[in-house]
Amino acid sequence: MRIAILGGGQLARMLALAAIPLGHRVRVLDPSPDAGAGHCAELIVGEYDDPAALDRLVSGCDVLTYEFENVPVAAAQRLALRLPVSPPPAALAVSQDRVTEKTFLQSHGCATAPFAAIADRAGLQRAVVELGLPAVLKTRRLGYDGKGQAVLRQATDLDAAWAALGNAPGGLILEGFVDFERECSLVAARGRDGAVVCYPLAENTHRGGILSTSLLPGPGLSAALQSEAERVMGTILAALDYVGVLCIEFFVADGRLIANEMAPRVHNSGHGTIEGCVTSQFANHIRAITGAPLGSPAARGASVMRNLIGAWPDPARILAIPGAHLHLYGKQPRAGRKVGHVTLIDPDPAALAALDALIG
Amino acid sequence: MRIAILGGGQLARMLALAAIPLGHRVRVLDPSPDAGAGHCAELIVGEYDDPAALDRLVSGCDVLTYEFENVPVAAAQRLALRLPVSPPPAALAVSQDRVTEKTFLQSHGCATAPFAAIADRAGLQRAVVELGLPAVLKTRRLGYDGKGQAVLRQATDLDAAWAALGNAPGGLILEGFVDFERECSLVAARGRDGAVVCYPLAENTHRGGILSTSLLPGPGLSAALQSEAERVMGTILAALDYVGVLCIEFFVADGRLIANEMAPRVHNSGHGTIEGCVTSQFANHIRAITGAPLGSPAARGASVMRNLIGAWPDPARILAIPGAHLHLYGKQPRAGRKVGHVTLIDPDPAALAALDALIG
């Protein structure tokens, strides 16, 4: 088949690397002529809302998918009249707005942090009284990697947070602070036939709001949590008549799962599935959107995925670590930018220490 | 780095898929505009002896490699004046001619079938007397997948064999028939620093002269055979000051290894290393030629690799087999042509039976 992908970053790149062995051809659309997916796929350079560029992207293609959730919903819906679009545009609409998302999650039996939509400065004041402090003020739309967020610890923090975020298009949300024990995520895929596979829960560590490390399977996550996460996931996938990979990020607090957000796409916390599971999240996304049977998500031993953020060390030093698999994204290093990741298979303490010494 | 590859078939395609995650860019040269590596690499369409095409191939590249051993040695030597060429052109010269190859193998302590170079019809007669029947008459150059061969079982077979092969450019070789118990191959990689890693011996089955199945690790191959194969491999890699992946195919006869041929490139019997080993042969070839440390060749459980020859069944039926990994090469099906392969990880009897039922 011919697969079109909106976005040409690392997720599209890894999707293409998984699609090609399955016999598919891949075309991506990205505003940057340097987009990393262009190294292994046909690259159309253009804006995501440029009708001519979108037309070139999907021309002759059998299915359209995307690598990020901020695709204009109207564009996705328009394209869905021409070819299958997976995941469904409805999933974009849900996940693009934190208020809609949390409302949706709660209505499908999934606990979230308490939250309130904030329309103005007075509304923020009321919400702080209602939810208490600490709390997190976030933009409803377009936040990622900790951007568009401010933690409110005391009443005097409100003015600065409002000054920074008050004008965000799409408005704001105040979320009650979750005093969590762990962070984890469930990556799952649903096929065109409704079959669902769930990966083991990954145990995640963030730094500065950016994912730093994912352990797969998460060593501190019980079978009961896995089972609860899979129950929630199944409900949400079915409700959206979803096709492709979906990720839900959770906090674990008092031994219970609290959903934080969902991503209707392959997810950074699933990168370790490339070497760490029988079938990677990328291969299963491609299988799903092309109507093929899904592959086993079972773990092949334990793995540790570490992001390379802002810069990468000498690749030779990474590759010298036993069991290290290096994935660079073809991006120029820049502060705070994810430029690659390393997955260690069945890591021993010496290998982990060597990786820590290299990438901190 | 920028890597140039002579040839744009499935081996170049899988090399590109391994090189891209390591941050490299790949350009291939192939006479066909439909070359499968063009789906994930920059494709230059041209002949292998066209100076202008070769110039475009290597322009701006840091290293040149190839996916087949019949690269014109003169072209490789000329290019080696401009950029590093790995494996070394000397390995091409050895492996392009069966007489040179067997002489080389024997001189490095590696047993081969008895053989004789054949200059004319009378020479064939003399060689048959010397080696006895059955024996195999082969072209010295350009044979692959059982092409350019004739088995001589009785004296009356000679005329037909001579009629078919006598005019082959480069002459002929007669090889004594090896009554083997098994066929196997050792894939190994040597880095720029001289470090060597050897994969487990693969146990191979051919049909009609074409590789059909490789079991990795070969279940019928002892540690003593592994050790002997590694000794021979180490000697040959060092003698050629080799960089990259080399494969030696062996017969096992009377419990001993008899080298059949060597291939100075990634090899079909190593395709199972993609999922079956910690580091694939493709990743290790790229690591070697770019001067990076080699990765572990250790097996991750047992795997079975089956070639798809001439046609492929419905991909959905293959992907429905538990643990099946499908690799299509982007080639049009044609009788006798390798169009893909399937690797089963930790296969159970039911999965093997399902694969047999699909691809026979």
C-alpha cells in the first residue's frame, strides 16, 4: 500500500522504517525540508493546512495517518472524504483540548485529576478555591513536553502564571496536583477488525516536563494495574472506533491509576518496543491502519529506553555499551529537543551506569 | 555519515533500514529505476561501470560498500582512491572466481571439496578421472542461486554439461561431490579496529539451489563446529584485513566443516539476525564500515527464516502467524526470484506448520 503521513519528524521516520519491510511505500508532509523522515520516505515540503500540499500528500495513497495530535481536525475530516484516515479524526478532536479529553476519559470510567476550565482571571481565582493548591495551570491546546504549563504553589503565583498563559488561544485548564508515586503509560493498538493488543505498562521518568526514561515492562507496576489500564484502554478504543496505536499516560497515586493525557499516535514511551517487544508499536500501527492482523506486544526480556535531549554524545561511545541500540532522528541538536534515543536490552548494572555516564 | 552502496536490491534495502536509525544517509546505485532500496534511500539509476553514475554515487559520501560480490574489481579499486571502500576490493577479487576462492580458503587452513580448474573439454575429461563422479561442473564466475552449475553423475552427462557451460566467460571448475549431512553458514563482522564478532552458525536448507530455510542458531551444529568455523573465519578476516560482514557457507560431512563458498557481504542466511540476534548483520555491517564498535551477535532465542521465492502469499495471512515478521523487498514476483522472507521468533510447531502451509 501507499501510506501518507502528516508530519515528517522522528515518529513518521520510525513508522516509515516499520512500513517498508511490510512492502509499503511512505510519503510524508512536513513544513521543513530537513524533516528526518525524508531520509527514508518521500518528503513533500508544505504547511499542514495548505490544500495543494495536502493534495500532493494523499494523491495515489491508500491510507492517511499522522504523527502528532495537533493536526487541524477540519483538514483531517476533509481528507477522510478521499481516503481512510486512521486514527479517526474524532480522536484528534478529543485529544487536542485538555478539557474535552479529561471529560471524555472520565465519562468512560477513567479517573483523572480534578480540573476546571478557566475562562478568565476571575475564573482562575474561583478554580483555585475549588481545587486548592498546589495545582497546575495549563493551556487547553497545543501543550507538549511540559510547555504551556505553570505550577501554582501559593496564591502569589497566580499573577505570574496568568501573565504567562492568560492569552493562550483556546483557553486554560486548572488541574489539581496529583501527588503520584510513579508515572506510567499504556500503548495499545486496535486493528480494523476491532482486535486490540496492549503492550506492558511502561514506567516513565520525566525531567523538566520531558520524558527521560521508560522501563519496559515497568518493574514497579503490578498485574492488577496492567489489567485496570487495559480495561480503560479497551473502553476508550471501542468508544472512538479507533484504528492504530493509542497511548494513555497515567499517574499511579495511592496504588490507583489516574489518567493524565492520551495521544492518538505512536508514543515516545513506546520506542523501547522496537527491540523490547515481539512487534514494535510502529509495526503494529502500520499493521492496524493497513488492515493487517496485529502482532504480539509481548516483551522480549526487559529494556530501558533513554531519550537523547538537546544533543547526542559520540555515537561510537553509545554503541560500545553492550546491548545498546541507537536511534538518531536526523535532527539538528537544539536545547530541549529530542534528537534520538537509546534502548538497552536486558541491561546489566554496568551497561546502565555506562549509559548514565554518557547521557546523564 | 553518508554511505554509498553499489546495488539497490534487498540487501541494500535492509542495509539502509539499519543505517538510518544510526543517523546515516544512504545513496544506492542500481540499473533499475524500480530497485527496492529506492524506497528508503536515494537511488541513482545507472550501470555499475558507468563512470558518471559512479561519480554521482560517491559524491559527498564518506564510505562505499556493496551488496553483491560481482562488482567490477577495477571500478572498486578506482573508487577506493577517492573514499574508503569496505569490504576491501581484495575480497571481491578472491570471491569472484571459484578457483581463486577455493585456493585462498585452502591456503588459510580451511578444507574445501577437491577441485580442478577446467580449461577445455579434454581438461574436463582429465578432471573427472582425477576427482571421480559424481562431481559438479560450475562456471568459475558469476554463478549464484545454483545458476551456472551442472551435476555430473555418469560419464554420459559430460557432453550435455559441456554444451551448456563450456563457453562461459572466465572458464569452469569441477568440484568433487560432497556427501554432506548438513549445510550451514557463519556470518561474521570485523570492525575497522580489527575486532571480530561471529553469529551463531545458521543451519540452511536449499531447494533447487536456492536458500530456502535458515535456523538460527542451527540446532544440529555443535559447539565444536562453531568454534572451528570461528577459527577459520578469524584467519580469513585477518588475511584480507577485512572490514564489514563476511559469510562463509560450509557443508558438514563426517562431522567436519568443508567450506563451499564465501560472500563478502551481508548474506541471505543472516536475515534472521534482524529479529533473532541482539544486533543484526545489517547493523553490524554499517557499524563496521563507519568505524563504530560492533554489537553483540548473540541469539535472542531461536528463530527460523524462510525465503519467499517467486511469489508471496497474502501478507495478512503471514502476519496472522504468531511471532511472524514479514520482510518484502519491493520487487515484482518472478519465478525463482527472492521477493521477501519471513522470520519466526521462538516458533512453536503450530506457527511453523502455518508458515509451511502458506509458503510450502
